[in-house]
Amino acid sequence: MNHLKRCAWVTDNPLYMDYHDKEWGVPIYDEPLLFEFLMLEGMQAGLNWLTILKKRDNYRLAFDNFDATLISNYNETKRADLMNNAGIIRNRLKIEAIIGNAKAYLTFKN
């Protein structure tokens, strides 16, 4: 029986174990997925990664599946909706960072 040896930072949380076993350390070549991970890393600042993993699906819903074009056009109404979304980290600077990063990402992509 082949047992995977996990890193010491992995807890016994199934979400964390699945992330470690299937995603952590795996190169990403898909640009939208890479953009998603970069944005989630920004959300993690000051928090632990498990907190973000638990909210990952909520982030995908809240930020239009990390579609940079849609995010770059968010207006004040959408920003207010995000600030009221209990499923994500409601930090105005982090939300604005995702919007600004989407604009920067599109500038470099085009």
C-alpha cells in the first residue's frame, strides 16, 4: 500500500489534505487558474491558507469565477455587494486589490 507523506504543515482537515495532495506544488499553466491562485494568495495575507480554502467556492461565486475582464469592470454597486458578502474576507483593501490586479493582469495579457 502506497502512503503519501504529507508536509508537516498539513492538518487532518480533509480540505487541507486534498489541497496538499492534488494542488500544492503542482505547476499551473492555465492562466485563469493562475490568476485565481494569485488573487487567493492576496486574500490570505494575515490569515492562514485553510481559511481561504474554506472560502474558495464563495470567492469563485463572488468574483465571477475569477474572470479578470468582468472583475476589472466592477462598479460601486458590485463593490458594496462584495463588502456585504459574508462568504468572503470583507476587507475593502483586499477587494480593491483583486479589482486592481484584474486590470493589471489584462494589461499584461493583452
